[in-house]
Amino acid sequence: MVITVFTLLVSATPVLPDDTTTIRFQRRNTLTRADNTFDHDHAIRQNVKIINKYRANLINMQRNTGRLPVNVVSVPPLANLSHMLLGKRQTVPLTDLDGDSEWAGNISIGDPPTTFFIDIDTGSSDLWVPSLSCAQCGSKAKYDPSASSGSVAQNVSFQIQYGDGSTAAGSVYTDKVTVGGIAATNQFFAAVTQESSEFVNDPADGILGLGFPPISNLNQDPFLITAFKQHPELTNVFAIKLEKTNSELHIGDLNVSAFTGAIEYHNLSSADGFWQIGNAAALVNGRSVVSGFQTVIDSGTTIMYGPPDAVQEVYQTVNGSTLFDETNGFWSYPCATPPQIAFSWGESSWGIRTENWDLGETAVGSGRCVGALAGQDLGLGSDVWLLGDSFMKNVYTAFSFEAYAVGFAALA
């Protein structure tokens, strides 16, 4: 499939929000501790998680389509947590991960339904939840296929490997899945019988991927594609708003009460399975310092990542910035003079508020803060950046399957 890149402004249509197509998000932990210091260990674990998520996406894409993205020669090796932890500059006791930095909401599976608390992830394409037979899943909600009239076991398995050496594995089923009041029947998903240590202590029960089929581990249509096929009355769009309160995933149209002005849409620049748009520019204090690169918009990623050399160019224009952790690509700057960081795709500049840029002081009273842009090679190519929640918390983001586009608008 060939996708032409262009920018389109679309005026907001005055459609009243329908709560039956909306699920509310809850924010869990951040990368900033209660004393306003940077949670270095947690951030490193996030790095490993994201690197290996995109490694798995590449493996899935190569298996499903027989190719890799342009400028990607091979699948990178598994990122190792122990190696990444060696990059720390100071010794800090490992933090118990009682929550992640992602956003989660409730969905249901089965008939009668079981409710699951799920991470919403535009950077992956599969739905998975704990199985009733998962011994180490503790108090998490669990899927019992014998309790649902619509459950059908599939003769395939599911497995993902993580950087701490653990895996998540289980069986694949089809059943009724309901998100925000929209039900999809015969939806493929995985019920894990073995959950990775990455998720055992996470409050969320699983993950709902909102990407495209090429990066699906199951090699099946993700939930939203199935739902839109079964509900032709819906507009094939979903939107995400991330704020301290009233965060939401809205499906089937746009919640016009959540944003102002027009949605500035940009067509996807790749058919690789990601919500990827090109011709991006990074601005520091109103001046473009890096331009012409690709960006993947990922709600399942806490901060923002770019190629190390490009990220260095950004920080070199920030007065007083220094490399804080070379292995993991974190930079620090004087807390008293935070930079104004923004991204543009040829029209508006979408700025990042200081509270979403500042990850906290390097140490109590240091006066130096860590920025929410890290330099990392994610294996997606030398010009691909990853914009996660640190960016998305500043805009209303619309994802259109119909137009193959991502759009932004100012929050109301």
C-alpha cells in the first residue's frame, strides 16, 4: 500500500459526546518521586520495556509481512535490564514497581462479561489478559473460558520475551470484547497462563493494543478494526485525551467538548503498522533545531525518544544542559530555566508544558532536572522518533483508520 503524505485541517463537527463510546483513564505512577526527584530505576525499566516492545513489533511485522521497515536491516537484540542499569550515575535502591506510567481503563470480555483494567497502547496491536490458570497473577482479573458462552479456543499460542529474562505466554481465544460500550464478537486475544515479572506487580490486568495488523503477535485484526467492521454506523476514528482529570479514550467519533478549534490531520507516512507521521520538526524556544524526521505516536510509552545524535542536537540548544546517563540517553538542565519544547508537522507548533517535560531533579536540591526526551536507538531506523505521553498530555489526539491519519487539536 502506498500512502501519500499531506496535511489536512478538518473543522470540528458539532457532535455531542456519547458516554457509551468512552472509557475513562486512570493515571498511575509517574517517573517523578514524591520528593520531586527523577525515579531513575523506574525510567530505565521503562526504556528496556519500550525497546523490547518495538523489537517484538519488528519480529511480528517480519513474520506477518515478510519485510522490515525502510532503513531497518535487521531486528535488534533483546535489551537487557542488567546492562541498562549499569548506566546509572548514582546508587539508588531499586524501586518497587507498584504501578507503571501508562494510562488504563476498564473493558470487558466474555458473555457474561468479566471486567479487566487494561493499559491502552497505540504502539502495539494485541489484546491480552490473565488466564484463570495463571498461578502468579495474584488478585488480577482472570479470563475463564468455561464461564463464557462465546469462548472459542484457537489452536495457536502467544509468547513475548522481556529484557529481565521473563516471558508472558498463554493460549489464544476468540470471544466478545466490549470497550466503551462497543462490542466486537469473535475477537482474537490471548489469555496468559505465565505472566512476566514486568507485569506481576502492575495494577493493570493486561494490554489493549490499538495499532495495525502488521505488528500483531497474533497476526489478527486488533479490536478496533474488528469493531469498526462490525459497526458500520461508527466513524472509523478514535481519540485520546490525557490529563490529570477526565482522561479518556473516545471511540467512533470525536468528543468535541474535549478540544477547541480544528483537528490538524497528517496522513500516515508508513504502512508498517504504527501510527507514524513524517516531516516532523523539533523546536526549542521557538526555533527549529531538527527537522524532516518520522514520529510514532504511542500512548503506551511514558516519555519521548529520538536517535541519540538528534536528541543531542536538541539539548545542545538548551542552556546549561548536560548528559546525565549516557547508556539510557537521559539529559539534565537547570530546573530554573526549563526550555520550551514543541513539535510541528508543517502547520501548528504543539508545545510541551513544563510539568510534562520536567521528570524531576537528579537528586534532592541539585537544581538540575531531567528532560522527558531521551536518546535511544529503538531499532526503527535512524530518523524515527517515538512520542509518548509526555507529548500526548499536551494535545487532543485523533487516530483515523478511515483516513490513515493522526490529528492534533488544542485541549479545551
